[in-house]
Amino acid sequence: MEVTADSLYEAAVLGLKALKSSAWVDAVGPATRLNIQIVEPAAEHMILVAQLTRLLDGGATSPADVMKEEAAEGVLAT
């Protein structure tokens, strides 16, 4: 699927949200791997659902991470 996001974590949250609502996916658990491909500039990242959950559960350690956490939580809330 394709999403538009301002950060890796926001892209992961948008992808996770889409996966959870998809009839094509049986289950999404902590060990589920999310592969994120950045179009411009080209790059690829992998994040585990467990890592994303840890960030959203208050794992932010810097002001920038706190902002990412809040933005990601806002996306999940919609």
C-alpha cells in the first residue's frame, strides 16, 4: 500500500492501521515486520510492530521523538 507521511513512524502507523482494517490480513502481532520504502530520496527501512508499540507507549527520549509519538498517536486515533 502507499501512504504519504512526514516521518518513518507516521508511515508505519498509517500502514499498520491499513493492515489491521484489511480483510486480506489474518493477524498483526508484535513480531510483524513493516517494510517502509521511501520514494524520494529512495530508501528502505524495516520496523517491527513491537518497536512501533514501544514508541507509542511512551518510549520517546527526545523532544523530536515526543513530537513523532504525538503525531503517530493522532493518526491512530482517527
